[in-house]
Amino acid sequence: AGTVAAVDDGSGVVGVAPEAQLYALKVLNSSGSGSWSDIIAALEWAVDNGTQVTNNSYGSGANPGSIVQAAYDNSAAAGIVHVASAGNSGNKPGRGDNVEWPANYASVIAVAATDSKDKRARFSSTGSSVELAAPGVAIRSTVPGGGYEAWNGTSMAPPHVAGTAALMIPAGVTDVRGVLRSTADDLGDGGRDTKYGYGLVDADEAAGAPPPP
């Protein structure tokens, strides 16, 4: 929530889209576990209530099946931009296809994690489904109960992309996913690759803002 929309009040951190409206749909318990049926219900709620972007900082190493996939596919077809963490199942050399679900679905933007040097985090999952990269190492943000902490993980990466999408929509961008891809800063091998996808998300360019001085 802080990475997406922490207010610009002169202290703490500032979110990517400080004026975005947030809706928290609780699908996991305090231990981080939950059911896919609750996630399906949340996706249905999002469609019914006009949600434009979802941030999904969770994942499973096993494909939950066609019913869950249909929930993501159908809600994306209704106009929702789904953004999810690629997963923390990667290895140091960045080999293999280990992107988790729901990020592995074609209707969801899978986001890998980078460090402060724009290098892939060694834990970040890799594979053909990786679409974008965003910061995911030592990310300082708001925490429950007040205050701030710095966390690592691909869960920290998708809010940067979801926040960028929230900037793009009021700016009049209709093909959010396509513009996110085309404006990303290419990293790693030229073009799309299995570690960074199309590259590092670029909020200024994607939302049509003038380049910073």
C-alpha cells in the first residue's frame, strides 16, 4: 500500500501514485496463507466495483487450475490490469522457469525484482512469463501499526508497476499493458528475456510525464 500510494507529506516515503484510491481485499490470514476461492471472490468483487488495477503480492508454486485461471482471465477481459510478483523461487545464475501463479497466467503481468544497481535479485523467479522488472531489494515502505521498514522480495516489486498503471489511466493511456512494455528500460539481454522481461518499469515515460531534469 505504501509503495503504491503513500502520501507526499514531506516525511517518510512517497508512493508511486500518491493520489490513487486503495481497496484492501483480505484473502490471506496473518500467516500469509489463504484459499483460491477467497481470491476468486476478491476478483469478482473487483469487477463488480469498478476496480481498475490489482496488485497481487503473493504466489503459489503449483498451478491452481482452470477455474482460478478463468477468474483472472475473465476479470482482465472486463478491463482490470492484474500485476503480480513473479516469485522468490529463482536461483543465483537465473536459470530455469520457476515463475509462480498467478503471475504465470497470460492475463497477469509478472514482475521480477531488481536491486539498487538494476540487477536481478538472486531470489527473483525467472522464465518466459516474466514481463517487467521493478525494485524489490531493501524497499522501504509503510508497515501495519505505523512506521517504516525495508523489505526484500518480489512482493515489493509489483506495487511499483501497479502504481505506474494507476498513473497511466488518468493520463489517458488505454493500452496500459502495451505501453508498460514499450516504455520499459531494457535490462539484461536485448529485448525481452527471462530475467527482466521487457525491462525496468519507467513511470515517467509510461504515464507521459516530461523527463526529469
